[in-house]
Amino acid sequence: MSLIEETEATAEETPAPEIDSKYRLIILAAKRSKQLQRGARPRIDIDALKHKHTRIALKEVMQGRVNYSDSGDEEEEE
């Protein structure tokens, strides 16, 4: 299963209340994945050695562990 298929399936099953579209979900997960690649620690209890940064980031966003503010067209993480 590709990441996009997993994202769509996850978004349909357990949507985070503040995520209003699957596109915002993907953008937030991509930004968080970049942070993880640069050395940030996961905000969920998961083995970072067994899972890719993209999967960890997606799970964090879906669980509401990634904060962001909607400032028009541009999203920002806190």
C-alpha cells in the first residue's frame, strides 16, 4: 500500500478534528517528516528505527500531536 493510499484510508477512518482536508493532512505530514529527518524526536510512542519518517509523521498528525495554525494559504507548525 502506498503512502497516499494509506493516507486516504487513515483520513477516512480516524480524522483529526482540526484537519479539514486530506491535502492539508499531506502537507502537514510532509513538513513534520522533514523535521524528523533533520533530527526531531517522534511525538508518539513508536520505534523510529523500524518506521520511516513519513509514516511516523502521518501518525503524529492523525493523532493531533502536530500543532499548526491556519494563516490563509500558508500552514505553519509550532
